[in-house]
Amino acid sequence: MSGIVDQYYDWANGLGDAIVGWAQPNDVPPSPTLDWPFVSFGSALAITVAYLSFVFVGSAIMQAQPKGFAEALYPVRFAYNVVQVMLCSYMAIEAAIVAYRNGYPIVCAKFVYGVDAPLAKVLWLFYCSKILDFMDTFFIITGKKWAQLSFLHVYHHSTIFMFYWLNAHVNYDGDIYLTIILNGFIHTVMYTYYFVSLHTRDIWWKSFLTSMQMVQFCCMISQALYMTVTGCSGTPKKITIVYCFYIMSLLGLFAHFFNQTYVTKKKKL
């Protein structure tokens, strides 16, 4: 069994090295996060496959289960949302403090390669937090809320985790700080909403949360386009371009969700 695991990690990490080699500029120091937990491509890929497997297998299992299991998880959901609010707000604040201390502007921040990268630790924590975010899907499936288990949900959770695996290797400083601030803030609001929804059925500001998420994506896309056109940032250009298209895909999916949920249904009413 150990031999199979070793073969898997040799193959997966070799593939990961090839991806990093494509994205990484030549003659730069390696990422300081290389030996940190969950940063190897083998670990990231295994976590993603396990997540996707749970989506399909867990959904099939829960289809046959009676209702009521979700209610038993109330204490876990309560604690989870509180932890997420604290963690996301901490990451947003910490990224802002690090950026301020190092004089990073809103765009075109300097990029420090190697062990002295100021943002490396908070970027790694942000990457790891995406593993914790998988619990959202666990609660959806165990709660049998199939309408929420959409392509958008699964695509968003699985791909953002893998993208930040790449960031942990290549894009762990500089302009990435703005993404952590924006996403950390949005997730703080989002998990506050989830916490409130445990005790309140109708929340008037639900649609504003989706709007805030789309504004976040617009800010990220604007930053990436400016960095690409001007070439002013030390962030690897290939990552900036791929990141820009990726965020555009999220914006499109969220806009479609907003239209279907809040515009189309409202017209029908």
C-alpha cells in the first residue's frame, strides 16, 4: 500500500512541478511555503478528489436517508460559522496590516521572492482556509438542500482551492494581498449570514451578499487587467492572465445565479 502511495506522490508532485515551472519566472528563489502542510500537489490533488468524491457519493447516500440528520448537526454548524467569521476577518485584517507596513499600493505592489516574502504566511493560511470551506458542501449535502448543490457551488469550491495551491507556489506576495482582503471581508459577511440564517428564516439583505460578491470579482478583474496591460506588477504575468479569466468565469456564474434567483423569480411573482 505504501508503495502505491509513494508512486502517486511521485507522479502528482512531478505534475505539480511542471505546472509551477510553466508559471514561475526563471531564476527566482523557490517559494517559502514548499515544505508547509498541504502545499505539495499530491496533497492538494488528493484533497480535491476526496471533495468531489464526497459530492457524488455523499449525495447518493443522503438521498436515501430520512430527514432530521441536519438538525443534529446544529451545534457543529453554529461553531463552524463563528470560527469562519473570526478566521476570515483575521485574514483580511492581517493582509491589510502586512500590506500597509510594507507600503503596498492598491495595485502594482512590489513582489518579494523567497523566505522574506511578507505575505507568504497569511497567503498559506488563506489557502488552507479553502479546505475548511469544503464544510459548506458537507452541510448542504447532509441537510439535503439539493438546490444549493449547484455547478457554481462545486466549481467554485474545488477550483479556488487548486488555484490557491498555485498561488502558494508562485504568487505568494505583492498584489495578491488585495484578493485576501476582499475575499476575507466577503466571507466574513457570508458566514455572518449563514450564522444568522440558523435562527432567522427571512433575511432581507440576502441579495446584497451576492451583489457584494460580484463587486468583489469586478475589483479583482480590474486589478488583473491593469497589471497585465501596464506590466507594472512583480506578479508572474501568466498567473495574472489565468487569474483574470478565472475570476471572469466566477463573475459570469454568479451573475447568472443572481439573475435566476432575484430577477427572474421576482418577475414571475
